[in-house]
Amino acid sequence: MVKILTFPRPVRSVSLDLDGTLLDTVPDLAAAANAMLRELQLPERSAAELRTFVGGGIPRFVLWCLPDDKRDGALHAAAIEVFKRHYVLSNGRFSTLYPGVIEGLEGFRRRGLRMACITNKTAAFSEPLLAMSGLAPYFEFTLSGDSLPEKKPHPLPLLEACRRLDSTPAQHMHIGDSKHDAAAALAAACISVTLPYGYNEGEDVRQMKTDVIVPSVEAALALIVE
């Protein structure tokens, strides 16, 4: 059966993606990626190129950073470790909040909605980033890419968030910027809210399956029954 939602609707809890949803982290990633490529004596990538690589986790990001003829298993594995070493130094240093993020989080908080952050970034990087950006206090917990046996687009992180937030999928809103966020939310039968400004591996979000597209986190407030 196809789920057709009308808005505004009752919402009890909210989860939000991190990279491309709350923060533009491409400058952090670009600094680490190009430091990695310099160390490996490979051509650097432009920020515009790197922006289209974000969304599938560090292993895939690093793979796409490498030249087509340098993507063998041994070099890829070595490059991941080099990238992580540089990313520890750049993580959170250059990232910026998107417009409407704080306003949206404050609005959810005023309405008494319980919140979690769900990201495919590993905890070693997600937790310091949330702390450095000042966003950590808004969330009861963070589910990172290595927190559970599965990560987005699998529905498990969304279902686990609903369980911990004492909510139900029908009353849980997930806000993200990518097809992985939308797919996870829809598979979990949660409300899928998609933002148009983040990272979707170069794909147009208007071609995605999602419940609704809004211009900002703040704009998502209008989707919720007071």
C-alpha cells in the first residue's frame, strides 16, 4: 500500500542527519582529502568535485577521490587510513551551519519534541563534530555509522531511534538531504523530509522518493501540528 501523507500532521519525535543537513562539512572533508592526495602524490580534487562524492561514508568517499586507475584494494585501504589521519585534524574546523538549523532545532525543542541525530559518519568523527559545532545539547543521543549492525539506507537506525525516543514510526519525522535518508525513513515507515541543499551524490532530490521537500530545517516546523 502506498503511503500518502498530508501536512501538517502529529509528530512526537524528530531525527536529523548531520553532514549536508545540519552542517556543510565539505570544507573539512576537502582539506583532509587533498592532504591525503598530496601525501599519496596524486592529483588534488576541487571542492565542487568532492561535494558530489559525499553521502556514502568514508570508504566510498575516499574511493571516489582516487583516480580511476588507482582504485585497487591495497591503495584504497591505505588511502582510507591516510584520510582518517588528516580528517582528525580538519574535522569541525571549517564546517558551517546551514541557515535555519538553529531556528528549527529551537522550534522542535519548544514543542517538546525529543530529538536524535542519525548519521553514517563514524562516532569517532560525528561526536567531536557535534560538540565543536555546539549542536550536541539538542540531541538525546547520536546513532553513528558504526553504532548499529546496519546504517542508512537500512531502516534499523530509524527504528532504533523510535524505540529510544519512546515514539512510533508514524509519529517520527526524519530530516535529511540524501537518498539514503529518504530510503531509510520510508523503509521504517517514518515521515521522510528532504532538504534540497546538501549532498546527494550529485543527484537531483526532486527525483527521489520522499514524503516532502522543504527548504530548511526551520521550514519543517510548518509540517507539524501544534
